Amino acid sequence: MEIVRPGLSTGNKIVDDQHQEILTLAREAMNRFDESRGGNSSEFHTLLNTLATLAARHFHTEETLLRQNACPTLKEHQEEHAAYSERILDLLMKAMAGNLDRSGLLSVMEDWTTHHLLVWDAGCVHYLQEGRHVETRDGIPLPSSPTEH
């Protein structure tokens, strides 16, 4: 899946590149470990571990930008990230036990694409921009001027 298409791009190259990297790795995992062909649990585990590492780095990047730009939904975004991290950890634990849960990975990635990217990230696009500094009063973002859009 190419995320550079409208609706999936945040407009921030770093964030979009990270999204693409995660989606590419997840697709590779699903293709390499097709349930009908089986697969090596060690390889699947390694791939999931890489996915977990990339996701953690990406979530940190997003949360840093959202915090710097005073995003009003930062806490909810962090909770979403924690839930995805937990789901990936669950897949890793299953893989360690020899269960290559391809359908679980597909579920996580479909949900992340259709819900997180298209709803959460799309709703925060303005706050995911590098160098955007939002004026706040008592931790609440002040309305932006029309020239900022």
C-alpha cells in the first residue's frame, strides 16, 4: 500500500516515510508467512520485532510533534499508540510460542491504516508539521490566524 496517496499523507515527510516503512514491513510479513505455506517462526518473530521497533520510533516521532505543537488530542493519541504497541507485543509473544498469527497481524495493520491513519492522524495533520509552534494559554492552544492554513 502506497501511503503517499491523498488521505493517507500527513504532509510531513518524516512521518509519511515512517508510515510507509511500517506498512511495507507488515506487507512483507504477511506475504512471506502466508498461512498456506507456513513459515519459520524465528524469521516471523524477527520481522515482528523489527515492526515493533519501527512502530515505537514512529510513535515517539508523532508524539513529540504533537506535544511540540500543542495538539489537544495528544493524550488520546498516546493511548492509541500504546494499544497498537500492546497488540504488536501480543503477536511477538505468540510467535515466540510458535504461533505465526498472520491474521492477527493483518487485523492490526488494517485497523492501523483505516482507523489510526485515516482518522487520528488525518485529524492531527496540522499538528504533525515540523516547526509549527502553537501559542497556548494555560496549556490550551489559541485559535490560529487565517494565514496559518
